[in-house]
Amino acid sequence: MQIVILPTADDVAAYGAQLFIRQLTDKPQSVLGLATGSTPLALYRLLIRACQQQEVSFANAKTFNLDEYLGLPADHPQSYRYFMQQHLFNAIDIVPANTAVPDGSATDPVAACQRYEQQIADAGGIDLQLLGLGRNGHIGFNEPSSGLRSRTRIKTLTPATIADNARFFAPGEYQPHLSITMGIGTILDARKVLLLATGANKAAAVKAMIEGPLTAACPASALQLHEQAIVVLDEAAAADLSDIEFYRHIERENQALLKRLASQ
């Protein structure tokens, strides 16, 4: 893992946005894996601004979202398709047909999972996958106990995740307890993975992901296996790490090496 520790959540978003802009600049037809939740919002705002200022284009890109609630139609205000339309897709130059989100209203969700895997394969695989981090270490909706080689599938949400997400639903409103999610194996197939985590409430999960054992108890620990996993943290999310200055030293040395190589 490449560990990047920055002062604030805004710095984390800016770092992540620059990685996406660089990816699209180097490969305009990139296949991007996207995430929902509060953490990516600032990054998406920066990408919208960059697109509107013609600093980057999504016109030739394709996207695949990590997950979706099972049982919500795409136009439901709490569906992740609706989230993506409101917070990114409607404001950039992406071709609507090139945006994929798991079908939460599929009549045969098992078959929908299989189709989603095939769509990703047909697109040539994901070049850059964005991830958030749940307080219990989940990535996508891969809750603790998820198989580390799992593929896109139906997943039961833990009571903790249901409780965390309850704030998005009105009292008495139907809140799904099932989801469709890319599997951990699907995520690890991405050529590059970018995980963003901010806030003190993520600190324990960050420590388990980076310094704990590789275990299904912390699904994000699977990123230890990825050759190009970049974890970007603010200081609050990094607070429980055993030697923050060591991680900062490594990143400084990595950046110095990249500058030397670029100048040759």
C-alpha cells in the first residue's frame, strides 16, 4: 500500500481528484470504478469543476459503481444511481449509457450480479477504483466475513451498517437490508485502487486495514494484496497508526524518487 497522510479532508479530496484527472488525461477512455457515501462528495465536486472548466473530460470514459441497495428503483432518492446522477453524472460530459450501477430493482438479482461482472470484463476491466471505508472495515458493501476472493453478489448488511445509513431514510421509510456489491475479488482486479478515509470515526478501521492481519474480519485489509493500492487519509483518520512519521517518511522518499526519474 502507498499511504498518504494529509492535514485535512479537503486535502484528501484534492489529492484524489488529481489522481482521477491524471488517469483521464493519460487515458481518456479509462474505465473508472466509483463509490457513494459522504467521503467521495468533495472529490466529485472538484471533478465537476475541473470538467466544467475543461481541465478534464469524461466523454470517452466508462464508469462502474461499487454497489446498490437491493429493492430500490433507480429513481428512488436513496438509491445509489440517484446519488450518482445528482452528485456527478448530471454535471459532467459523460455519456449516460457509459455509466453502470448495479440494478437494485432486478427481478433476478443473482443473474444481475453475473451480468455486472460480465459488463466489467467486456469493458476491459477497471483502471482506477475509488473506495471509501466503513467503520467496520467494509469496502463497497463487503461486510466483515466477506470472502477475500468474492465476486459481485447479493450481500446482507450488518446491523452496524444499517444503523449508520439510517440517517438517510425518513422515519418509517423502507430501508433495505440487502445490497448488490462488487466482491473483494472484483475490486482487487482493478489495475489501481484509491481508498479515501477521513475523520476520527474511521481511525480504528484504518489501523486494522493497514497494520492488522489480512483477514475477512476487516475486508479492507485485502488491499494489502494489491500492487497499486493508494490509501489517502487525513490526520484524524490516521491517528491510530503506530508510526505516522514513518509513513510520511516513506511517502516523501517515494515522491523524491518519482521526481528524480521524471528528470532523467
